[in-house]
Amino acid sequence: MNFEISQSDSKYMYDFVQRIIEEVGPRMPCSPQESKAAKIIESEFEKICDEVSTENFTCHPKAFLGWIKLDMVLVIISLLLYFLNLIINDHIWLFLVACCSFLLVFLPFIIMWEEFFNYREFIDPLFRKRESQNVIGKFKPNHDVHKIIIFSSHMDSAIEFKLLKLLGWKFILLAFGGIFVMLMWLILSFFNLLFITIGFLTLKTIFLYVVLWTLIIGSPCLIGLFFFVPIGDKGNIVPGAVDNLSSCAVLQGIGRYLKVHRDILPKNAEIRLISFGCEEAGLRGAYRYAETHFEELKEKSAIIFNMDGLETSDGFHAIEYEPTTRTHHSEEVIKKIIKAGEVVGVEIKRFGAGKLEKTLGRLSGGSDAAAFSKAGLKAGFLNSADWKNRSNYYHQSTDTLDKIKAGTLEKALEICIAFLLNEKNSKN
């Protein structure tokens, strides 16, 4: 089955991406540019939706990647304390300094685990609080609402990834290398503390050589990670066409289509189009929305269809598992997304469960869908990326409109429309 996406709607979606890039530019989380983009999205929703609202929230946007620099500083201080130990003779001071050295390399692992692998706001209060927003457009049914269907994306763009620009996907090896070096020093600092505690200092010289070689070999990794992203607002140079204006444009396409074809709306279902802020700051916008509306979404059996990174028309994937946060998405929603693709003749492959995907995905980050799945709500995630070539633009200044291949947004829109039609025809 093919849905007729008008030439006008097709052109509008690509023009929408370019309009945001030209009128607003890069939109790092909580920036004035992100707010300006939100106002444009809101004004466009007002032309097509039954009801539009903007929900403001606060967060600490620099904490999500700022922890990397903090971790590197703590590790370096830990190493310096070890070398300070070499010139201390008093046993009590040796023990105290060794304790501090161990704790200062142990703490970075806790910070990394909580901030990146759990997306928790663990050290966020150490960073400046700022304001962001989620923009919501609704299509309301003529009858009581028994179900909520959400199509979502995020409006913000990422801070530039310097290492990715310089090294391509090889930066993942450097990142894993940095973690390995930290782990090695954690083990070495533990044994250093143990030796001092029991007074076993005869291997002091040999141990020093081991530490020095660890530092020499690991220094490029630690230094590289410190400069992973620029300081301050210098990294606000990413236009974010693929990531994620592409999906924002599809949300507009859904709204424009539903305004003309209200007959495809499922009975008793409220359709929400949501553009989240601060996805690139740890999914803060999605987390805030899921928390604020949890009871309502649970009661109305909400389904969340999230989209991110729509680049190519022949590489659609339904992401069933996100390795970084260890998040499994709803099998029900994943099947519905794949089925919607079948209806319009678009192959959508499952992605996330394979061993290679899990390994490489450890450092890939999460999507807004994770905020809902981790809350126990039904969510799925549609992506369409050319991973072989994506390192040339991902989170860089080259993420421009030309990176979205012709036909991609139209197919994504068709999938969303088919998804709604399947919901309308469903007996559930």
C-alpha cells in the first residue's frame, strides 16, 4: 500500500530543515538558539494541530559531557598524588595520600557509570542550571480519550565532537583505551594502597616503572578524552540536519497530513507530536516529560514512536535495544513499527540485539525513547543511518541538509501514517 505524500508536503519537510538551519543555526541544549527553534516549531504546530503547548523545564546541560573533563582531572590528580607518595617518609601520611589517590580514581568510574551509562543527574548540580522546553502539538478525538499515541523527536543539536572529527570512528578505540587506562590505574592504586597499609614497600621501584609505563602509554587517551568536546559554547557549531531536524520535519509532515486526512485518526486516540529539548544533554527533556505525565501516559496505554537520525531511505532500523543504558524497548511497539514499514513497502530491520551491535553500542549513547522505556512505558525508536559514512558529519559542522538523502523523509512519513492506520484498524 502506498500513501500519496503530496509534493507540497515533501518540499515542506526539506525546506523546514533548511529554514531552521538558516534562521536559527546550531542549537546546543539550553541555548538561545534552541529556544528560537522551539518557537518556530510551536508556530508551525499552531497551523496544523488542535492544541499546542510548550512545557519549560530546567536542567544542567553542561554536566552530561562535562563529566568527561572532570573525570580526566581527577585521574591526573590521583596520579600526581602517587608520585607525591614517593617523597613522603611518614607512614601515616603515606597511607592518607594513598587513600586519596585511590579514591580520586575510583570516583571517576562512579561518575561515568551514573552520568553516562545510567543517564542520571549525579553530578549535575555542580554545573550551571539553565532552562529548556518541550513543544507539544495534539490532535484530539471526537470521543473520550482511551489511548495516547506519541510521535517524538528532539530539536537540539549536539556539541561538536572534536575527536570524531579528527579520528572518525577510530575515536571509539581511544575512548575504550581511556577507560582501560583508568581501570589499570584503579587496580595499581589499589595495590599501592595495599602495599603501604601492610608496610610491604620492597617492590617500590618495580611498581614505579609499571605506573610510569601505564602513564606513558595511556597519556594520549587521557589527553584526547579531555579535549573530546570544546570548552564553553565553542562547540555550538553543529547544524544538526540529520540529528535531528530530519525527525522534527517528519513530525511537521505528520501534522500537515492529519490536518487534511483526519479520517485516519484511530478512534478514542489522542495523537501527540512532541519535539523535546536537551536530548543531547542526557535526554533531559524526554525524562522531564515522562516524569510529569507518567500517570496519564500509563492510564491511557500510551505508545511512544520516537525518531532520530533519518538519513537514508534504504537503511531503516527499529532499535530494540540501546546498549549504553541497557534499555530494552517495547517488543509490541517494535513489531508495530516493522509492520507499518511492510504496509508501505519499506524494509525495517531490527537493530541492537547482536553481539557486535552491543559491543560497539556501549559508547553510542541513548535516545529519547529510553526515557520512556526505562519508566515502564511502551516505546520504540526508528532510525535510518548510513553508518559507514556517518563519521564524516555526525555531531560536526557538516551535518547539513545535503546529508539527508532524497526520499528519506517521505518514507519515514509513510511509515508513521501506516502506523496510525494499523492502530485504527487494530481490535485492541
